[in-house]
Amino acid sequence: MQASRFVAAIVVAQVLAQIGAFTLPALLPGYLAAWQLSATEAGWLIGAFFAAYVAAVPVLVALTDRLPARRIYLLGTALTAVSHFGFAFLAEGFWSGLALRALAGIGWAGCYMPGLKALADRLEGAAQSRAVSWHAAGVGIAGASSFLVAGTLDALAGPEAAFLFGGIAALAAFGIGAGVLPDTRPAPRGGALLDFRPVLRNRAAMAWIAGYTVHTWELAALRAWAVTFLALVIAQQGAPGWLPGPNVLFTIAGLVGIAVSILGNETSQRFGRGRVVAAAMGAAALLSLLTGFSALVSAPLAVACVLAWNAAIYLDSSALTAGTVQAAEPGLRGATMGLHSMCGYAGGFVGPLGVGIALDWAGPEALSSWGLAFGHVAVVTMLGFAVLRRLGRPA
């Protein structure tokens, strides 16, 4: 298959696999009431996806250095479909929801990096970097659209319909993967399957991995709680009639973020990846503080801050992943990308949970609590940037 068509097919499959991933955050206000969840419990439900991903991804991605990525990918899309169908028909409360969210995380671990590795193994240089950028864009478009899709289907037919759609989309991704991914084993290499020591010695790769960990921490925190945050601000502060609902607003934020992500990757190739990442992380730290306290002023200001913060987070998304891919040793690309994803999604687990704990501690109904809930991300972001800079220096 022609390289451009192969890239397009994989990106479409990833969009379909990801389209249901954020259905729960999109519908979280309803589940908070229906299941009588605390903010901490809600944080666990959102974070379980990332925690299960972290546990599964080192094994599944490292296996792509030994087995055809096709087999791992098909397993991932199948588990993703099962998790969505389970949430549509079986979930009854916190514990069943927690188990199904964990299954979704394992499924995504079999889809995200194995799909990206299939692209990276086929391309080199600028073509590889652009393919990584378009892959990130496709995943981001799906994540953004999932808020609008879930909200619309929920309004039309209830939350079960939203999860049912996600399961059907994952089955379509399974079909595309079965059709385009080759069943070819990679060249054999020695060493233990989960031996990450060679990756840990790669300072350049570890620098980008540190940045990606912080990036996913803040992105997951905002994705998990943005709809609930905006809904609360609009309910307490009021909003002009022209302002769309929270799910539509965060869909717009996500789509703007995709364009920013592609721009960030192209800009990094021209002006240097380090400069773009530094600007993005500094802006994101500041905007996390402003977003939390904007709730005390007005709904339009809160919306503007969410849009700006989300854009700053996305600015270095593709640049960080492309940095890891290009810094990886060819024979260790699967292990390097596995560690990259594992560390990143560990941040993705802690971010939503940290916001939930802060809200329960400060009072979830008080608008002032969001200054602490979102503000903790600023400290994490700057600490991550310091680690990135230190590891990025020559030994």
C-alpha cells in the first residue's frame, strides 16, 4: 500500500478507536448525580483509564519489537469495543464503572502506541515527523469530537447510546487494522521484554518523556473536569444567551488544540523543538492558575481561559512525541515509545484524581475551590520543565 494511504488509514482507525474514550468525562455531571459520586470517586473513574493503560502499555508496546503490531492493535480495538458495550449495558455504579474504565485503558494501550509505531517503522526523517503529527491530530480530533458526540447522543437517546456508538466505532477500527496492518514479525533482538535500562540511559529520549508526562498530567486534568467546571460556572454565574453549552465549548477547545498541535510541530522544525516546548509549558502553567480563578469573575472569562489553556497544552503535544520517536534507538523504538506512553499516562492518572481530591478538600460546590484544583497543575508543569531541561543537557 502507498505510504500516504497507509498513514491515512491508520489515522482514521485511531480516530474511530478514540472517539468514545472521553464519553464519561463528557457526561460526568449526570453520572455524579445518578451514581451519587464524590469528586474523589469521579477522579478515580476518570483516572482508572490511565492507570490501567500505564500497567498494560509497557508489555503491549514492547511486544511490538517481537510480534507484528497488527496483533496487538486488533487486541486493543477489541477490548475497547467490549468496554464501551459494557458501559452501555452493564455499568450500575462506581465499581462496575471502574472495572470497565480500566478495560478501556488496556484497550487503548493496545491501540495508541502500537498504531503510532506502525507509522514510525515505515517512515523516516521529516515524513516520519509529519506522520506523527497527523497521528496526534487524528487522536486529538477524536478526543475533542467525543464531547460533542456524547452530549448529542445523550440528549437524543440517553448515555447508553453514547457508549454504544463508541463500541461500534471501535469495531470499525478493528476492521481497518485487520485490513491494512501487515502481519510481519520485526527483526529479532536480544534482551528481556521489559528491560527499559537502555532507554533510561538515553538522556535525550528521557528528557522528552519527562515533558510528555507533565503534558498528559495537565491535559487529562483539564479533559476530565472542563465540562463539569464550565457547567458549574454557568449555573452559578449565569451566561449570555449566545454562549454554547459546556460539551460544545470543550469540543471547540479540542479542535482548536489540534490545529495548534500541528502548528507547534511545524514551528519546532523551523525554530527548534526546545524553544516551542519551553514557551508552551510556561504558558500552560500560567493559564492553569488563571483558569481556576476565572470562575470567580464570569462564565465568558472562564470559557476564554479554558480555550487558551487547552491550546497551550496542545502546542507541544506533537513536538514532545516526535522528539521521543527521533531520539529512540531504532532497535529499541517499541520499548522507548512504551516507556514514553507509560510515564505520560501515569501523569494522566494522577491529574484527574488530584483535581478531585482538591475539590473534595476545598468544597466541590465553591467556585473558589477551582483555583486550588487547577492551580496545582502549574507547580507540576514547571517541575516537569526543570527535569526536561536538566536531562536535555549533554552529560
